[in-house]
Amino acid sequence: MDTSSAAGVLHPYWPRNLLIPTYIPNDRSMSEILVFLFSVSGGFLLVTWLLTGWKGAAGRLGTWRRLAVCWFAVCGFIHSVIEGWFSLYYDIIPGDQSFLSQLWKEYSKGDSRYVIADNFTVCMETVTAWLWGPLSFWTVIAFLTNKPYRFVLQLIISLGQLYGAVLYFFTEHRDGYTHSELGHPVYFWFYFVFMNFLWIVIPLLLIVDAWRQLTAAQTHTDSTKSQKAKKK
């Protein structure tokens, strides 16, 4: 249920006494916004999956590796486009009716820090958009073309994503989960918890994977050097 701020402006965000004087309600429905988000993300998944199965350098990728590359393609879209929009227009989003602004106003029902341009979210999303976004696309290209530095990129991005997600949850925990309706099945559990927890679980798996790949490569290099030294 909407509530009135001290300035007399209705909004659906928590805490209920939040001041958002420029807020204008969305004219697009939740379903319309979510369908867009998951349709485009699904499109990136499908195209990348097809590319990674193409004969050639990418054709050597196994199922797990193809899924990992698809993840980075979706990350590139979400980081660069959606979070990039927030990093550029965070100060006008409450009163803006552009589609991506409405997406952020919808998501803010699960975390109102975005609609009030909280310092942490602005800084974190700006780094995410302009570093992890382009690097995610670079990682996709690196795996498709079998570049030797592909696992270095995977490790760097995954560490950055994990660090950002941990800070995201921890800062809200210290605030007492005041920026969402605690326990709400959609706004709290789906928007705030589930959609962000993915950036803890998947990066953790990719960090372990990159660790193993880089360790194996270094072990091989050390072994080769040792054999050459013995021949001398």
C-alpha cells in the first residue's frame, strides 16, 4: 500500500517516512518490466549458447564452460546497460518515466537505496557498470577466441562481483533491513535476496574454477622449467 511522505508525495518504498519529493508512479506494470528484463537476458543466453556451440575455437568448449560464458554475456548486459543507466541517471530516476528508470523504481520496492541515490549504491553500481560490464563482454570474446588470459579475466570479474555483492548485503544488514518490506515474498525475497544472491554463488564457483585452471597452468610451467633446467 502506498504511503505519504512528509512532503505529501505518495510512494511505495520503505521506510514509510522516506522523503522522495520528485517521485512519479510507474505507468508500466511489474509484469511488463520483468518480462523485458528476463526476455532480453534470455536472448543473450540463447545467442551466446549458440555461439559457444559453433564449430571452431568455441566448439571446444564443454557444457560447463558454455554456461559460464553465457553468464558473462548476461552480466555484460545487466552491468553495462541496466546498471550503467543507474550510474548515469540516479539523480532523476524517481521522477523519470523512461523504461529503465521505471525498472529501477520497480526494483527499489525491494531496496529503496536506489530511489534515494544512496552513496554506497551509486558508487558500487558505477564501478560495476564501467568496469565489470565491459570486462564481462571482453571475457566472452576471450573464451570464444581461446585467448590465454581468459581465466585471468574470469577471476578478476568474479572477485569484483563477489566483493560488491557481499558489501551490498552487509551494508543493508547493518542498516537493519530498513529499505524493504522485510519478509515480502516478491520485494524482499525475490528482488533483494534472490536476484543479488546469484552474484555470490556463481562468482564463487567461477573463482574456484579459475583458481584450478590457473594453478594447473602454473604447475605445468614450473614443471617445464624444471625439466629444461635438468637437461642443462
